[in-house]
Amino acid sequence: MAAGTVTRRGDFWAWRFLCTALSFALFGLGGIVLRVAVLPFVLAWPGPEAVRRRRARRTVGRAFWLHSQFMYRTGTVAFRFDGVERLGLPGQMIVANHPSLIDVVYLLGHVPEANCVVKHSLWKNPCMRGPVSAAGYISNDGSAEMLDRAADVLRDGQTLIIFPEGTRTTPGKDPVFHRGAAAIAVRGARIVTPVFISVVPTTLTKAEPWYRVPRRRVHVHIRVGDDIPVAAFSEHAPGPIASRRLNEHLHHLYARELKA
């Protein structure tokens, strides 16, 4: 799924600054509207708990998709997603680097039924705690219980998105993955699918506030890599060794692919 040509007004810094500010305002307002006016009705609609959770995730995912379309249609960002049709499989763990806040919106917006490991602080965010709670996303609180819960959702046949860095990538450096993601994969994933995200020029990194809008339009490119069979790392090896091998493989893979 590749984005088309953006209108010339997207090249103007003042226009992009205005649309960036509006994007942040709409994101916060949208989270509150979802929490107060939309998700309570979605969750109250009859059906088993698992069905209501999937319904809530689709709602949150649709909201993220609409937000990503707003950023694209206004020329705030240019966007390309290669291989999205290969995401969303049962028991699939999607591993992605995390260069910007934008990538979360695009990835969840295009894989709307996926579960996701998200920052624990979002449960205290007034705009986001409603959506992340209703969708049943997993809090990255660093506990052993979190690893077990994440492995359980994979064994249950859900798709799980995880950003193994745990925070946004430092610009100019290779991503550094914590071993927790590999440990989850070894315990419960059928396949691991790497997703390589580039955001050029950099924006919304840990060191960049929203109002530091680049002088030229941001290009987001999301590329789905080849599936990684977990069994190749876990056969005839105890869990800690298997997870270490898989984590090292991911380190080398991302260091190579993000420089390609």
C-alpha cells in the first residue's frame, strides 16, 4: 500500500506546522471521545468478552487509521507501507523498531485487531488510558507476569505487536533490543515478522518536541521483512539460550536492514 502524490501545500513549513499542531490536538481529543462516548457502547454490546475486546481493538485501530490519513492527506507526512497484507496472522509476533511516535499510529492503524505491548505510563495518560484499557493492550511494566501474558495471547492465536527497544530509537544509532521480546517469542509465537520503519527527516523522537517541525516534509516508510521461524532458535535449546540467540539475530538483522 503506497501513498500517492501529496499536494504542493504540504511542502510549506507553516502549513505543516499548523497541521502538526492540529494533529496533536485531534489525537488528544479523539482519545477522550473514544473513552467517554464510543468505547463504553462498543464494550457494552452483547457478546463474549473476547469478541468485545476484538471489537474495541478494531475501533481503536480505525481511529488510528483515520488519524494517519489526516496526517497524510494534509501533507504533514508522506507515507508508504510495503507488505501490510502479510500482517495480522494468528500467533504472529510483529517486531518493529521505534524511530518516532508516528510509527505506532500507522502500525496499529493498519493491523487493527492486533494486541500490543505498550508503555505502562499510558495507563495514567488521560487521553490514552481509555483506549489502551478497552483494547486490552499489555502494559510493559517489566514484570515476569507481563512476559507470560504476552506469550499467552500468542498461544491464544492473537497477533502481537511489540517494540523491543521499549522506547524510541536514538537518532543516528542502531536500535538496541531488550531480550524480553525474544523471550516472549520463544514462549508463544508461531512466527516472528520483522517490520523495518524509517522516518526521514527525524521527528517526534525522544529529544524532539512536537513543535520542532522539520524544514521538509517527513517521509514514513514501513517495510515488512521475511518471517523468522521461532523453532530454528528454540529447538534443542533451553529458553534463555534460545531467546539470547533470537535477540542477537534481530540485532544483526535490524542493523543491516536499516542501513540498506
